[in-house]
Amino acid sequence: MGHKPMKTISAPPLTPSNSTSAELLTPEQTAKKLSISRRCLGNWTRSRVVPSVLVGRVRRYDFAKVKTALEKFEEKEVAR
């Protein structure tokens, strides 16, 4: 008795139009886009002012979420 060959299924290529994940930036890229130092970004990350994710052992930032978090933080600080 022979074995039937396995069917191969291919997923569509991952392109910006069908991608559901946001672009994740390095700490250096994020700090540069915010015009702050990397140390300041690290402080904000440790104090949970800005969100980040660990991908393995490296930290990455979703810039849209970072901007939203900073806007909310600023509103909260102004209201004080």
C-alpha cells in the first residue's frame, strides 16, 4: 500500500494591507520619533507611562499605543 502525498497549504503573503499587527519599533527608533533620550524612554517604560512588549529578550514599542498613552498621561497630569 502506498502513502498518499500530503497536501500543502500556503498562507497569503504578509503585506501591510492584510497585516493585523502593528509595526514594532526598537527603543532607539521610538525615542528618536518622540525626540527624547533613550534613558527617558526607559524611565517611562519602567514607571509604566508607556506600554511596551518583550519579543524574546528584546523590548519593542507600538508607536500608536505609545502616543495614545502619552496623550492620556498628559491629560491626567494637566487635570491635577
